[in-house]
Amino acid sequence: MPNARAKQLRTNMTDAERKLWQKLRARQLEGAYFRRQCPIGRYIVDFVCHDARLIVELDGGQHNTPVISDRDRLRDRWLEGQGYTVLRFWNNDVMSNMDGVCQRILEHLRKAGSPPSYPPPIKGRGTTLRHRTKVFPSLDGVSPW
């Protein structure tokens, strides 16, 4: 049920998550495509850019306790084992120093290289490869993803 839980988390975002999402959504940072509250393995990460293999986590005060801090370390180690870089920020950093947070995210995006340029998404229902090849015949039936 990770997808149902992720949907619930997207619906009930914290103020800090909502504020950072306004900066990450719609490819506003270096054209990177971020998803929010995305399941990866048994975990749900706050924000992820799969192309750059970058995860951004926001932590509230409860993450300062030893038990949760240890759990976060284990989680980060597993995610890093999957090839991701995990950046963690305190909620109050996002609320009081958004420019600094975005700058650090940009540094990691640039380190990872520019995201691949894909054809624009097709509007409407049923965006399957069959529909993509009609609009983008140069793909010759091969998905760029």
C-alpha cells in the first residue's frame, strides 16, 4: 500500500514541504523533474529527481531524537545503495533560508549533469508509447524512458 500512503502524504503536506514544492515543481530548477512523496522500495521519499538520482528530505524536530535519527541513517544508507544521493534539510531551513536550500539542491543537480531532454508530455488520457510514436515518429517505437 505504499501508493495509497504516498497519496495521503501528498494531500497532507507540511508547510515546509508545500513551500519547497513550489520551487521544485514544473522543472524550475535546472529543468530537473521532481516528484513528491514518491515510493522507492519500502520507503516514501519527500522529493526525488530520478534523472539526477537525487532525493530531498525535509525533517521536523522529531528527527532530532536518537531513535528516529538512527532510522533515518539506515534509510539513507539503503537509498544510497540504490544509487541515490540524499540531501536532508530542517523544515526551518526551508522556511527561513529557501535560497540556500535551493542553491544546495542546484549544486547537486549540476554535479549529476543535466537531465535528459525528453519530448514534451502528451496532454489527455492514454499517453502510451503507441500514442507517443504517432506524435514523435523519430522514436521508432522505442521509449526514451
